[in-house]
Amino acid sequence: MSDIRVLSGPEVAEHANRESCWIIVHGKVYDVTEFLPEHPGGQAIILKYAGKDATEAYEPIHPPDAITTNLPPDKHLGVIDASTVAKVVKEVTAEEKQRQKYMEARPSLDTIINLHDFETVARKVISEKAWAYYSSASDDEITLRENRMAYQRVWFRPRILRDVTSVDWSTTILGQKSSLPVYISATALGKLGHPEGELCLTRAAQNHGVIQMIATLASCSFDEMVDAAKPDQPLFLQLYVNKDREITKKYVQHAEARGVKALFITVDAPQLGRREKDMRMKFVGEEGVAKVQDGQSDIKKDEGVARAISSFIDPSLSWKDIPWFRSITKMPIILKGIATAEDAILAYESGVQGIVLSNHGGRQLDTARSGLEVLVEVIPALRARGYFPNPNFEIFVDGGVRRASDVLKAIALGATAVGVGRPFLYAFCSYGQDGVEKAIQIFRDEFEMNMRLLGARTIDELVPEMVDASALSSHVVLTPQDTLFHNTYVPLAGATFQES
Ligand code: 173
């Protein structure tokens, strides 16, 4: 039986302009003519592939089902007869060749000894575009660096002679068992850096009892990740709220039906920050030529990858929406991106089940404070109102965590667990699933040693008295330099001249 239309390469190639624009994605042909003005990433990029196979360009930026869900069924024209499509011989650029060389010469995984190492490797083995998108933060990237520095302003007060033969760093996060007091925080566009994308995280998390927070804008589709998980593997979901609330409702209810255990609503991104490393990448087109100076009106000049695909996010989101979220799901709701005690109190009073003290990895408001610093403001404010401790309201921190010792500091100061984003991302960009498993192993080794040396045998024994955080909110403190971090950190570059 076949009422599916089979199209040939030359037929598709006839529709290669604004008036009639067909493209091939994953072996299927779509008429995207009417969709052109609506494409969040602009028309120009689609027109570049008009009449051709766009799969390779489509894949890292969109989940597989983006095109099928966004285009009405009558625009799904049929399948392509692959034998009739002229193979595009892609020239391997010098950058790509260099990258492949680096990939072959990567340090072997057993020589990787800390989380910074993954970043050092990733920087060389992923494309410049991916590196720019992942590593960038907003404006002067002060907050990005402060996230790391803040941990250096907290010092340990270790206890001794406590028989630390056995130590246990496992815990419970929002009612779910976790082998680490760390969850994998949401990061977008994983296939920019590795062909398997975020599935590497799902599979590694499964093997090690770690919880992954699935990103709304992951390259892999939500269902692919849930399908890759074990039936009883806990997963969380990060949510960007769509201007069309029906879409959000469907997405959230689908996630709940598929067993997702908690909903983390991102509240610090009504507009995406200006990430200048990412934005500068836009100035260089795929052929390495300056693209945006040629006056083409539909290339959005000042956007990087993320901004181009984030136009659906609703900037009108407000406290008034919380009851609606409560009405559409029974999952615990956590607000991700709280940055003051005032908002922590409002969050508690709004009836949500938790907050993430976060500045979005330094990618949103620059010179916003680190989550760790916000934590020492939030805990006493909640405590004063009788809101802390409360087993039904959990507090998380993310941003800048590279060591188990960082995690121990946050927990001693009142956090339930911390989110780690970029390090796991860099781990899979560099070594796929094995990299993520190694990163988890590194955390384990560091937890064991640090908990022994700190005199805490369980997570419950991590108490505020084990840290001196008195310098945390003082922003001018001299401490020894964190050289690993400084050596990996790439300073912002200035404007580039056009080649003559
Ligand atoms: O930090 C980000 O890059 C991010 O949250 C995002 C938002 C929209 C699209 C892609 C990524």
C-alpha cells in the first residue's frame, strides 16, 4: 500500500526560492514557503537550503520533531527518493580538519582527572560555533567568572577524629533518590557539540543513579530522552514558557504522563542575555565570510544561535501565572533563576516546591550575584519567617560548580543539591557518554576524599559550622588564583576587521 508521494531530487530542486521553497529533512520533503517569515532563526538560513537537503544544518538546532509539529500536514509533501538527490560534496574546511586532528589526539579518558579537563578538551574538539554558544555568557562575563570565584571566598572549618571509614554522599532530591547531591542541569543544543547530543547525558545518568534535567531546547527530542531512560529512572524537566499557553500545557502534561518527576520553570530569561562570543560568530557565515554587513534584512544582525531560536519565550510571565501551572500539573514546581531573598520568600508563599538560586550560568544579567552568595542571604530570610527548614521546599544552587568541595559548601549552607551544566556538556562533547560517566566518577572520588577530610560522614552532617562564609558577600578579596579555571577561560575578543 502506498499513497505516500515519492519525490525526486530534481523535482524538489525546482522549488528553490522565496515564492516556492521546498526542503528535505530526514528523507522527507516539506513545503516551507509560508513558514519562511515565521522561522525563528530567520528566512535566510532556510533559503540557503531551498530545493536541497537541509538535514545536516537542521539537526543540531532542532529536535527531530520540530518540523513535523510546526508545519501543517498538507505541507508534508512526501518522501525523497534518495538515489535522485545530487550528493553535495562538502568541502572540509581548515577548521574542521584541525578539529578532527584534535579529536584523534585527545587525551585518553583515563588521564582526565578533573572537570576542568573536559573543558580544555572540548574547546579544541568542537566547532568554533559550538564553543562560542556553550562558553559564552552575557556582556562582560563578570558573573560567569564570579560564579567560580564565589566558591573561593568560602573556607572550610573541618572537624577531626570522627571515624570517617565510611562516608555516604547519596541523597534525595525532590523525593527522588540520587547517588550524588548533584543533578545534571539543563543545557540546550547538545548536537552542536556531539552527534548524539543529550542522549549521552540520559544514558550516563541511568548507569550512575544521577538525575538529568531535560532542557526544553535540547537537540534531542523530549521523547527520545525519555525513551532512552530506564522505566524507573527519575528525570526532571526544564521549561521555557511559550507565549501560547496551550503549547506549554500540552508539553507539561505530556511530560507528566511520561513520568517526569519535577518541573523547573526558568524565570530568569524573559529575554536572552547578549552573549557576545556567540553574537560575534554570526558575523562569520558558514563559508567564513562576513555575512551580516551585506544589507540582507532578514538576517537578525545582533543574534547568536540561542537568541535566534528563543523568540517563543513569553516575557509576560509573572507571579500571577503560578496558580495556572499548579492547576495543570501535579509535579513539584521549582522556580529556576531566583536571585534575591525577596523573591525566595515570594516563591515560598506562591506555594511552589523549590527554587534554584541561579544566574543561568552567567548568561543572563551580568553582575548578578552568584547563586552561592544568594544562598547565604536566602536561608536566614526564610528561617526568620519559619519557612526554613521545610522538607517540602527545597533550595538548589547552580553556576560555577567544578568540584565536590563546591557542592559540600553549598549543602553546608542550606542547599539540598546543586546543578551542574557546562561540565557535563563538555564531558560529552569530548568523550560522549563515557565522558559523562567519568565526570560522575570524578565527583565520587572528590566527595569521598573531601567528606573524610571535612569530618562529615553523610549529607546530613554537613552543617553551616563547617564553613566560614563571612567573606562571601565582600566582592574584593584576595585569594590564591584558581589557575585551572583561569587557563581555560577564554577572554572576550574585540571587533574583527574584514579580510581585504
Ligand atoms: O542559556 C541559554 O542559551 C538558553 O537558555 C537558551 C534559550 C533559548 C534557546 C537556546 C538556549
